[in-house]
Amino acid sequence: MAKISVRIKSVGMKLFLIIFVSLLFFVGVTGTTSYVISKNTIEKKVSDASLQTIVQTGQKLDLFFARLADLSAQLDNDLRIRDSLQLYYESEKGGEAAVEASSRLLDSASPFIHNQISAYGFYEEDGTEIASTNTAMMSSVPDWFARIAEADGGIAWLETSKSGYINKGGSSGFALGRLIKSAAAGSKPTVLVLEFRTGPLEELMGNVNMGEGGNRYILNEDGRYIYNENPELLGEASPLSNPSGQAGQQYDDVDAGKGVRVVMQQLTSTGWYSIGTVPLEELHKDARRIAQITVLMIIIAVIAASGIGYLVILLIGKPLNQASRLMKEGAQGNLSVRMNMNRSDEIGQLATSFNEMIGNIGDLVGNATLSAREVLETSEKLTEAARYTAQSAKEIATATEEIAGGAMNLANGAEKGNELTGSIGLQVRRVMAAKEEIGTSAREVQYASNQGIQYMEELIERTNSNERLTRSMTEKIDMLKESTQSIRQILALLNNVANQTNILSLNATIEAARAGSAGKGFMVVADEIRTLADQSKQSILVVGHITEKIQTEMDETVALLSAALPIFSQQIVAVKEADTIFVQVREQVEGFTANLDEVAHSINELEINQGELAGAMANVSAVAQQSSATSEEVASLSMEQKNVGEKLVALAEKLDSLSAVLQESLRKFKWKER
């Protein structure tokens, strides 16, 4: 298992797999893509051609059915047929005149009848036969009579019946029916039924070629056969999906247990469907040849890829395996190995480079062995000198540390004084900042006080103005109340005038009644005057109510204004008190601002003195720190020299040890002298 894993990881095997998989992949993808595209193209072309055939067949069927519909219209409009029907309805049923009318009716219709019509007849709405080519009367009204009546003068197409419609038990046929309506007196609607042979349908549909295994049908809206090559299936339900529920003219379905592509065209004349079916196997027959060729090409590609891969393993994988094996021997110390390969390509260049590399490594190992001996001798002398240097550096470092300690104490004292001076300066700056904030707040308060005084003066002026307006409004409303009193007096006067007018009109009516017929005109005028007086009285009452409502609302307004006047007076007093408070605040803020200016002057002098003290302490601290730093630097250099000496001793000892180890390691290599 491990051996197989190693072979798979080899470069030759990887190249073989890459070539094999790539070639197989591209051939497979190309073949599969060609198959799918060809399959879809062929399927679409055959489907479109089949649909075009069915569309053309549907157009021919529409022409055929249109001629039959025109024939029924000619029968409907023929005057002799209408006269015969009128004579029939005017005659007694079963009488000689009715029989003669029926015979004339058949004679009138016979010129229109051709060999495609197998039977025809005229019937009353209740199914009673007027005249027909049927030798026997219908025993009952068939169901399709109702469909003709529902068409209401239009054409009702009746699907193919195996036993016929008029001649029951005869040959199969389809029919059309229409209601003949006559405007003549005594006439009734008449049902015309024309039964046609299926021969023309068989001739039209028989010329349609849907390919091997394909079929063609005519179905009605319910999915029943109007035409089928098998006469036994006429009128039966088709196993295909109902065409009226399909969204397009093409769809896949199942017919006789096989998958088929259905193409259809709805007939505009009858509403039926001309349908053709093509087996899906027939659609995909030509595409299967492409699939077989694709499989064959994949097999050829597998064989070719295997041969190319094996050739790659021989030319590339085998030399690389040999180089890998020789490199492993060189890694184990055998520097005498060489690759014997006479090639001018990259593999040959690799062999030449490998041989040169192994030779150079052998020379390097020989030189390293000689150098290791010399290094071992030098490291012993270096160790002795390093020990002496480390001892001297240790003594210098001890003396320097004592000097640095004294300088550090002086620097610490100066640093503490400098920190205290800095703290004082910080506090002074905080006091100055607080003073600035207080000054800013005082100026804002002073500005707000001035604004408040100005706003109070404006508020006093507006309040006084509101009070004056309120008093003026109260006076105007009082004057308006007096005016409404005058209006009420005028309304009372108008009411009296209306009452007097009413009385006068009543008296005039009485006098007119006494005068008899001579006073009728005067009586009418008196009635009109009394009516106008009543209307005037009603209007005066309405105006009186409105006037009383206005008076009531004015009284309420006066009461509200009277209540508001004391509030305005109190508001004026409160505003004046607030104005006095703002004036006092402004005076106190001005005094506070003057005190703040004196405090600021004192703080400025304190800040100047603190700056001078801080400068002196900073100078002392800087000198002390410089002295301490110099001492520490000397001590640090001494300690560093001591450490360098100790490290030098350690490195010399380590160099001695490494030289011994290097000599031991070099003894493992074998090389050729050049």
C-alpha cells in the first residue's frame, strides 16, 4: 500500500494523471455538450416543423368548416325555406297542408345539399320533426338539442358520433345545428340540423405526416375525439391532457403509454383542436448517434491518454526517480555518486548539474576539514585572552558603580524639587483657568441681566397695550349690545306690521267673499298678501332668535374680558418686580467682575515668580541628571565589557567544542580528490 502511495506521489505518475484526466475531461465535455446542443436543436426543429404542419392543417380545417357554416347560413336565409316553415306553422299538425309544407321544405333545401351531407332535418324546439331525411321519428328529445337552443341563432357544432345523429344506427358523422328565427306572424324558432360524413376529415387529416410513430387527432373542448384513425375511439375521451388547459401550442404528454411531444392549433371556426403527436424517441433518434460517437471518442481518448502517459513516465519519471535515489545516497554521506545520462534536454542538464553539485560539495567538505583543525588551535589561544579581559572589566565596573550612586542621589533630590515646583505651577494655572471661567460666567450673567431688563421693558409695554385693547374691546361690545337692542325694537315693529298686514288681508278676504264672483281676483291678492305676511313673521322670528343668541354671546365675551382685566394688572406688577430684580443682579455682577480683575493681577505676579523658581530647579536637575547619566554610561560600558569578556570566553570554549564536533561530522563523508 505504501509503495502504491509513493508511486502516485511521483512526478511521472502526476503528469500521467494530469494528461489522462485532462484529455478525458475535454473529450467528454465536448461530446456531451455537442450531444445536448444537437438534441435540443433537432428537437426544436422537428417540433417547429410539426407545429407548422398542424397550423396549416388547422387553417384547411377552418376553411372546410367555414364552408359548412356558410351552407347553414344559406339555408337559414333562403326565402322558400322560410315560406315553407311559415306554411307549416300556419297549418294544422298532421294535416294535409302540414305534410305538403314538409315536402316543400325538403324540396327547397335539396339544391343546397351535396355528397358531404349524410342527413339533414328541420325540428321544432320541443324536438318534433318537421321534415328530415330520417326514415324513423326520434323517440325522445336528444341532449344536443339544448346546445343548439343555447347558441340562440349561432352555430352549435356537434362532435363526431359513431352512430350518427339523425339516422341513428347509421355511419359515423359530425353535425352542426342552428336556430332559424322568423319575424313572420305565426312562425316559431326552428332547429336546423346538418349531419356530415367524416370522409373529408379523414382525407384532410390523412395527408398530415407526423413522422414514424406519430399520430394526428381532432379533439373538442372536453378532450373527446372528433377524428381518430381508429373509428372505435370516436367520441371517446383522449388520454392526452385537455388542450384547453395548456398555456402554449407545444407540450410533452403521454399517449398510448409512450412519451410524446404534442403540437396543437385551435380552430377558430369550431373551437376544436387540431393535434399532432411525435414520439420523444423519434425526436431523439438522430441525437443518439452523436451520443454513440461521443462514447467512442472517449474510449479512444482513454487509450491515447494511457499511451502518452506511459511515454511521459519513461522519459521524465524514470530519470527523476534515479536522481532522487542518488540524492538520498549523497544525503547519507556518499559524495562519490554520479548520474550517467547522455541527453541534451532538461533532464540531461539536470544530470550534469547534479554531478557538478556533488563534486563541489566534496571539495567543500575537504576544505572544511582542514579549516576545522586550524580553528581548533586558534580557539584555545582566544579562550586564555578572553579570561584576562573579563577580569579587568569587572574591576572597572565596580568603581564606576560607586561614582554613579552618588550622582543618582543628587539627581533624585533635584528631581523632587522640580516636581514640587511643577505642581505649584499647575495649581496656579488651574486657578487662572477657574478665574477665566468665573469671569466668562459673570459676563454671561451680566449680558443675560441686560437682556432680561430689555425683555421686561418690552413685556410691560405689550401688557399695557393688551390691557388697553381689552378695555377698548369691552367698550365696543357694550356699544354693540345697544345696537342689538335697537335691532330688537325694529324687529318688534316689523312683527306688529306683519300682524296688521295679516289682519288687513283677512278683512280683504271677507270683503271679497261678500262681493261674490266680482271679488275673486281681489280675494287671490288678499291670500298672497296674507302668505307674504306669514313668511315675514317667520323671518322676523328667526332674526329675533339670532339677535338674542348674539346678545348672549356678547354678554359672555364681556364677562370673560372683565375677568381678564385684573389678570393683566397683576401681570404688570409681576413684570415690574422682575425688572427690579434684573437691575439688582446686574449691579452685583459688575462689582463681582471688578474683584475678579484684582485677583487676576495677583495670580499673574505669582505665576511669574513660580516660573523663575522652576527654571532654577530645572537647571540643577539637568546638571545632576547629566552627571548621573555619564556615570551610569561608564558603568554600563564597564559591565558590557565585562559581559563581552565572559561571552568571549564562552564563545571560545564553544568554538573549541564545535571544531571537535565538525571534525567528527566530516569523517562521515566520502569524496573523490580532484
